[in-house]
Amino acid sequence: SEEKRARQDLCRNPRLVFGDPAVPKRSLLIENRSGQALRELYALPAGRQRDQNGTQSGSQSGTQNWGVDRLGEEPVGDGETFRLTLRVPDCRVDLRAVYEDDEAEEKRGVDACSVRNLVFDGSGVPHPPEIPLSFLNRHDAPVAELYISGTDKDEWGPDRLETPLERGGRRRLDIAVDCTADMRIVFPNGAAEERREVDLCAETLIVFRPGWTVAARLDAGLAEPPPPRPGSLRLRNAARVPVVQLYVDAPRKEDAAGEPERGPDRLGRNVLGSPPLRSGTLRSGPVPSGWMAALALPVLLLAAMPAAAQAPHAIPVTLRGNWFAGSCEAPEAMLALTARSAARIGKEPSRLDRFTALRDIPGWLLGTSEGVEAPRLLLRARDAGLETAEPDAKTLDANLPGDVPVTAWRRCEPPPLAWMLRHGEGAAVLGAVERMEAGCVPGATALACAEAVVAAADVSGDRLLGPAEIARIARGLGWMIAVRAGTAGDDDLISVGGPLLGGLAAARVMVGSLDYDGDGRLSARELAQDRSGPASPPVAGTSPGTLPGAAQGSPALGAAAGRPLKLDGLEQGAGLLRDLLDGLLDGG
């Protein structure tokens, strides 16, 4: 509700009283059992909602003005409660809860005089009717995951498959979704394909096959696809990432600014997936035979993976390090940037992005992370600070940055002590892990990988690892796991650098189990023992801890090469560094 006082003489009457003390207070304990955060809560006397024209309305339309959000800036997490107190003349109140996915649930005519506890569990959220759909897999690999959500939704929602859809398999699913929806399938190797704006009320049989993302019909796939029509090309995507834009244009054709003219995007809103999807037909119209052989096909990938001989794209060195949101005296959040990673810790659940690809888009650097939905982060330097934005999962790269909030970050000198005590070591180990990954690229020997591990973890500079240095890596890996799990901002032992309570003791056990020369420290050769066959003599002029070609500078800034290792399965104990080495050699 809202109360206004116009033309008040504050000189004669410096005290104003709002609200009628005669109106009784009503109190409700709101409990969230929806499975997600409750972001907004509105409450008004029953039937007092007003529509957009300001007239009183008791209808169920979504145009009503519910007044002020009673939660303010603090959402109510799943399983949490919130005490709502309001003054209303009668017992009956109307309430509206808005969840983090923007879905809303309303409860009308609640008797606040007799009801003390009120549960919002999402059961009152309106859902579209279920559509019976059949899916047939004509790909050469199983479909591990299937995501379907309305085109107007920002997120993909849950996986619709309980078990993988095998090659040649067929499955019927009843899915509650709007007729116009987007689809995404994920293969066991993590490759994914997407198709947008599918009319599921008309296309009730969906055949996943090579080229389905650009096919005219989705139910045509029982036979082999026909050859390309005259004047068209069949393209094969052999990259490790999807193609989201495709342009066909004659070379030497330039626009008014003298830049090569690309013409229209031939894929539109569709995506040409990465393997095992290998081909799709492009209708490009008649092609002049005189320049067919010189046809230029600039392909913009969702996230360009560098060739082995090229220097991989990385976050610029000037942007790496620790950033803070808010004031340096009382920061609201911390962002740690390395060459290929971003760790964010604050009031919201923590987030760890290990970028598998980085590329420039107009005005931003776009990082694409590992994961089913390939989460993305936008970064750009702004004055002496940094700005970031997190696009919605379904926003196409061509539409970035989109309508998303931008977060401003600043450097703090000196860095806030409380934050660095909790997260400084973990952020430094994150950069060191990237140095390890850079030395354990495909084709590297176990010895070379072990040398990279020692070089990145060596604090004392003796090219050997002692128990304290091993325990530091153990704590840092635990911090990375906590950030990825979203718990690094919590007041627990993990977030203050103690994920492995027996880290030092375990490090001593590890040294004892691998220290073959008995000097109390581990060398690269001891770590790699029995993992690469007979050891070869060291190259003249090098030493065991040196990684040829490693980038110079602080290890905490990371390295651009390498691939993210899998954190799953890294446990405390004597096998920690052996597990780490195995994970690096297995390519993450």
C-alpha cells in the first residue's frame, strides 16, 4: 500500500506520522519449499490489487500492481523462512511470490488471523499443458541429455531424459511446454546441438540426425538425407564446438567502409552442432561458377578453439588478478581472474568459470565455460576498472550482450585483508593449476607433466615439493571445488582455506610414499616414476623444475594453454598428486 501527504508545512509541523496505529498488525511466517529461491514477495489486503490504469481489480490478470516487494534485496532460499508483518484492517490478504526463474505463485484470500505458517511450494504456478512428443535418434552416438524450454524462457530447464537415448532408439515423452519452444541435445562427449523456435504442436515427431538443426522438417529422417540441391553446399562441422553463425560471400566484395561484406547469416537462429553432428545443407542460391573455387566461408564459432600451432586466446594480463565490487573497505564480492578462469565469491552462490574458449565480440571479451549449458561471461576494461556481465543461457552470441545487468569491479590496494585470508590462497592455486594444465597438453609425457606440476606448485624455488607446498595445492583444489559447488561464500571451513583438515598430515604421508631418495621432498621424476617408461636423461642446460616454453611472470596469473582438468574424484590422502597428475594427463 502507499500513503501520500501533499503540501506539508514541515516548519510548523516537523513530525509526520504515516500509517494508522489503530489498524492491527498481521504476522505470517512464510516458508519456501519450491526447490528454488523466492526472489520477491508481495502482500495486500484481499481484493486491493490495482491494474495498470490505477482502478481497483480483483482479477487474476498479470497486469496488477502489487505494490512494494516485501523481501527487499534478500531472497528467501529453498527451505528458508521469512517473517511477514503488515497492517491490514481485515484478516484476508492476497500474496504473490516470484521465484528466481521468474515464475509467480499467488495465494488469494489467506486468513492472516488464523493462519500462522504459509508455505509456497510452487504448486500454484500455472503450467502449460503437456504435449505428447516422440524422439528418434538417428545420430551415430547416443543422446545423453535433452533440454526443452519455451522460446520466451531464458534458461534451458531440467534434463528431460532419465536415461540416454541410444542410437536408433525411440522414446515418447509428455512435456509441459508452450507450443513454440527451443531444444538442445547433449552427447556423451559434451558436444551439443540446438534448434530454436520449434512448433511442437505441429512437429510431434522429432528425429535427431545429421543436419536436423537446419532441416525443413524435423520428422524427416528415416531415410538417408538427399544430396545437396544444385546451387547449394553440404557443410561438415568437424570442430569441437558448434557453429552459430555462417556467412557466404564472394572474396574481394567490400562494403562502403572497405571491409569484407559478409551478407546475411545463413544459419539464422539455428546451430550447426559439433561432432557427432557432422553435416548440414546450406542453401546459398545460385553460385557464379567463375569464383566457386574461391568461395569464402567465414565461420564464427560459438567459442573458437585454437589450433595446436597457434597461441590460444586468453584474458589479458592487465585484467588478471583480484577485483572487488563495492567499496574497498567493505567489498560486496570478489572476482579472481587468471588466464582462462574466473572465480566469483559474494552474497550470491559462488561461481567458477573454467573457460574452454575466449574470443572478442564488439566491445567485450567473451569467455565460454565447460558445462552442459556452456555458461558464458563477458568482460571488458572500463576506465581503471573492470565490468562483467553474465548472459542468459539461451541468448545467441549474435545478440550479446543482451539485456543483462553489468557489474563494476575495482582494484584495491592493499587488497581487503579479510577477503585475502579466506580466498587469496585459493585464487593463487587456481593460476598455478592452469600452469600445470599448460604443461600437460595432449602429447606431453608424464615427466613433462610432472615437471609442470612441480614448477607451478614450488613456492620455495628449489624445484622440489615439500609437505607444506603439497598441502597448499590440496587446500587450493578444495577451494576450487567449493567455488564450483557454490559454497565458497558460506561461513564454513571450506571457504577459509581448510577443505582438507588433514592436508598437512596427508602431504607428509604422500611425501613418504613417493620420496624415493629420502630427502623429504618430491621431484618431478619421483612424481612421474613408473608412468612414462624408462626415464630419459635431462637435457643439457635445463633443470628438473623447469618447463620449457612456460609463460613468464607470476604463476598466480595462470597460463593460456592447456585444458581444464576435472575436479571430481580428487580426494585427500596420499594419492592426491597422483590423482592430479592422472587428471591432467587424461585431458581433464
